[in-house]
Amino acid sequence: MTKTQYKRRVKPRSLHSVRRRRRCVGLLIASALICTIAPARANGRFPEAQLIESVPGDPSTVFLRATFGVLVSRDAGKTWRWICERALGYDGQWDPPVTATRDGRLWVGLEDGLVSTRDGCELEPASELDGQTVKDLTTDPRGETIWAITGAPGKTSYVWRRSPGKRFERLAGMDDTNLMTIEVAPSNPSRVYLSGQPYSTIRGQTFRSNDGGATFTTEKNDLEAEGPFFIGAVDPRDPNRLLIRHLHGKGSDLLLTRDGGKTFKNVLTMTSAMFGFAKSRDGSTYWAGSGLADHGLFRSTDRGEHFESVSKNGVLCLHSAAPDALFVCENALSVGAPAIAVSRDRGATITPLARFADIEGPVACATPDARASLCSGSWPEMKSLLAPVAPVLDAGLAGAGDDDGAQRSHRQRHRDGGAGDGGAGGAEPSPARRSTCGCEVVGQPVAGPDLRWLIAGGLALILRFRSSILHGSRLTQRRER
């Protein structure tokens, strides 16, 4: 991406003029920050959809992890309710790994343990993992056996397995290893893969087990670009064949290995962050997506050998669910974009399902002292943050483009893809207003990624890359089964 710099000559000015200009610049920066962080919630983060999981055998039950908790839908994404972070046992900047099992239970990895819930009302801790930082979770294809990896700087990293009806069993341990992701081969449950790297580096490695996680063989890489590995999927028919996301300083690559991680073939390259990855249940179709709409969504129909662009939608996560749904986390900071969408034609067209403003409220529980009651008191504030009304800078311009002159927010006027209440012929947004500093502070939407996304997404990616060195990035949550 080319950066264009604009320079202009500045004549000597009086001290008063310089101070006035400094105040003007300060106000401009403050205005930009206010506009940028307006949708942020109390934990200082933008509302963002990060991961979608459906219950194996029950595609109507869908969980979505966001930066403000977990959303649950019982009707395949048509309606959503909220489980706040406190109800699940975490808060702040933690992005928990999650997975769903066939019994309808949602498992949530914490910084100091692992919990599960059927409805968001009651939590059940897995006492075997008390005090452990859970880095990633996965299940077998049937959604019955659960796998976990734990670890933190200065502690031994472990692999854990829970068979149906039993307790978690601790398997292999690794010192000074920042484990990132875990996957199990659908055709051979004894073949287990890990990705990670020593805490002092960011050069990703793969680890392969042929005995169900008891021991692992390390496979290093000699790729030119340094960056962590995130296992996307293991081929359902061939346990030696897997796809790995490789994020590095120049962008993202999707790597295909046919020999269990010994050698790699680059099958897709992006100059942006490859946030989304999914596969069909039979492994014949794969999808990969960028957070930038200009790069969009790619699809492979030959088991990951080749990819082609199918739509220009910025995606933050992907999830394939039976029978034909491809769920998409979209960039909700873009004007008019939904937070949750779905494709029924393998990614060619993406249809909005819901915005964060459509969340119906906290999950309903039978008893008033349930865990979800922790969410009720904060819901009014959360609702106002998820459906913010843009500040009106000039009453004379507030309704200039609306037929009824109502003071509606920029987001509301574009929630249906840019049209107002009148549909495709709706009013255009108000003209840009210029401050007395001669700087444009409110502008019309333009094609391409939203400015707030470029600011928030770019900073988040940098911070997550740094965090991955010591703590493991939540960019790990990308898999399909």
C-alpha cells in the first residue's frame, strides 16, 4: 500500500497565531478520537464479532464471541441474546477460546481455568484446569471429545483431553513453548497437531503427535517471513494434509502441507490480516477472508489447492454450518455493515442477519440469582453503546438530506446498504461540515474500508501480534470441523 504525503509551506506566524493553530489541531485530534471511540464499551474495546461456533448436530444453536461477551441464537442466527463477560467469568481484554459440544454445552477458556454452560445461566468449572491459562479448544468431528491447550510464560504448556463422561486428562507438556492452536485429524483421532513457537520468537512451528497427544515431534519452518502459525483445518480424509494461516509483517499466507507439516506450499497470499477461515464438513470447500473489503473473501473447491475471489466483503470470522450456511462476522464499524451475515451460495453473496443493535437483551433465566443476572444491570448502558447516535455538530445540517428532516444518525441512514427510509432512492448523507480550522471533521462515506476500521483494526492487529509472543493471540479462533 502506497502512502501519499502532503506537504505545504508555512510562513512565519505570530506566537498567538501558532498557539491558535495548536489549539485547533488539538481540537481536531480530540474530535477524531471522540468519533473513533464513540462505539467503544466500558472495557475500552470496540464492539466486534470475533468467532462463530454452532452446536454439532444442531445447526440452529449458534454462539458468537464478541469483544463484549458471547451472543447466543436458537434460530440459526435470526435473533440473538447476550451473555456478558462477567457471567462467564472473565473481563477486560481477554478473548476466550470457545467451542461447542454435541450436548449443546458452550465451553469457555479463561485465564485461570475452563468453564462450560448450557444456557448462560449456570456455569460448571472443569476443576482439573483450575489455575491454567487456556489458549485454545477444539473437539472431535462428533463434538464429543474435547481438547485443550494451556500455558503461560514461565509455566509448562500442556495438552488436555476429555472423553465423553470423563474428567480432563493431562497429556504432553512442553517447556518454554507458546502454544497457539490445536487440531485433531477427523480420520485418525491419534493424529494431533499443534502450532506455536518458543516465547522468545515469533517464527511459527508445527508439532505432530501420532499417539493421541502423549508425545509430539517438532517440525520447524525455514520460510522467509517470520510470524506465528494458526492451524486452519486438517483434511477430513487425509491426516497428513492440513492448511495453516501464516500471519507476518507483510500480510498473511495460507499454507498447504501434504506431509504433516514438514513442507509447505503457499496457496493464497494477502497483504492484510487473514481473519476468517472455514471449511465444509467434507473438506471439499475452503474459505479464507481478509478484514478489508478490498481483499474480501476467497474460496477453494479443490480441497485447498487453489483459491479464487468470490466476494468483496471484509470478514472478521467465518464458520460453515450444516446444511448450507456460511456464517460471516463482518466489520460492524463500516457504514451500514451488519455484525453477522450468512451466505447460502458458498460465499458468492452475503446476506445480513443482524446488527449488534438488534440484540434482544440478556439471556432469560428461570431463577433471579442465575449467573446471567450479572448482565441485567449493565444491559441499558450496553444497548446504548451498541446502537450509538452520532453527535450532531450543526442543527441546520442534521436533517438536510432526509425527507422528514428527522435527526437520524449516520449509521441509521445507511443500515440497509446506504439507502434511507425511501429505499434505493433514499436521501444522500449530509454534506461535509468544515471546522473553523479549515479541516474536514465530518465527511461522506467513501468506497473501501472505513477509517475507524483502519485505525482500530490496524492498531489491534499490531497489539495482537505483540501479545502473541507472550500470551498467544486470539486470532487463533478460526477453525471449522
